[in-house]
Amino acid sequence: MKAILLTGFEPFGEEEINPSLEIAKALDGRETDKYKIYARELPCVFGEAVDQLRLAIQEVKPDLILCVGQAGGRPDLSIERIAINVDDARIPDNKGNQPIDEPIIVEGPVAYWSSLPIKAIVKHLRDAGLPASVSQTAGTYVCNHVFYGLMHEIRHSSIRGGFIHIPFLPEQIQTRTHMASLSLDEMVRGIEIAIQVSVDVEQDLLLEGGQTQ
Ligand code: PCA
């Protein structure tokens, strides 16, 4: 039985809700014959979010870690390929920190790859009728910070880890209807599929997932 650590973030910016946290709550305790999900909430705060993640790793002792965050405006489930070693905050975090062009880990590598089977996840999500793509950047805010911190933390272990960005919920776009959204049910189903595929698929598929811009 594999232990899965699933994290979601508290709301940030002008939002009152964060779909990633709603998904984490919905999936907490979910169990199959292969795995059990342990969900945790992370603060949208540079530094503290990684500290909390580290504590959760010590507590849950997971085989696999999936961190999820909101990327308002993105139209699909974006499976992040890479975490980069920089904080560059467009808006302050929930404690007022706004690092600009600072390394996350001084002397750390420029980037870490996700160790989840990102192409297989995209394929299975699309096969299930959900919009999904590989994303080549998780941004430079708290999500990328946590993704980089996660991959740095588990770099010498057999734990697999990665990050998925998700769109807004329908209730978040009531006054900005030009923006994309997905229902909570669809996103919960998508994250469950991503976990299932990550547990089942050791070697990622060689499928096209690139972009020209
Ligand atoms: N999204 C932000 C941080 C927390 C969240 O859910 C981001 O994309 O960096």
C-alpha cells in the first residue's frame, strides 16, 4: 500500500477560495487497494510553505507526493515539467513577502525535473475527456517555490514528486466570464487519475508534449 501526500494551497491574492485546497479536502483519506491519500494544506507564503511540506513528508512518509496549485486563467490541468531556482513574486504572498529574483536554494541547481510520468498523465486525462497539457513553467511565485523545494527535498530519495496547476472553479469567474474554469468534480477526477497513473506507470511514455512558444 503506497502513501500519497497530496497538498493544496490556502486562497491567495483576491480569491476567497483555492480549488487546489478543495480538491485536497475532497480526496483526503481516499483509498484503493494500491494507495491511500493523505491531504495537507500549505500556506501561500514563501519559505513557510516548504517548511510545512517538509513536516508533512516526515509525518506521512509518502511514496509519492503531488502538490497542486491554482493557476487562474489557464484553461486545463497543466502537468508541470520543471521547477526553476528563482522566486520572482508579481504580488506579495499571504504574509506580505515579495522576493524578486532571489534563488530558492542558494547554490542549488538551476532546475529540477518532475519525477512523475507527465506525458502518461496527460494522455490518461485526455482519454478520460478532461482538458490537459504539459506545462513548461510553473511560474516564479509560491507554486514554483514549493515545487522546487519539494524536488530538492526528495532529490536523494526514492520518493516521486511533481506539481499540477489547475484552472479556476466556475464560482471564481462569475465576473470574468472570458476566463476558463473546470468544475470541482472534474478537477477531483483529474487529480485522482494523475495519482493513479503516477502509481501505475514507472517509465513515462514518449509522447509529444512540446510547444513552439
Ligand atoms: N497558486 C499560486 C500559489 C498558490 C496557488 O494555488 C502559484 O501558482 O504560484
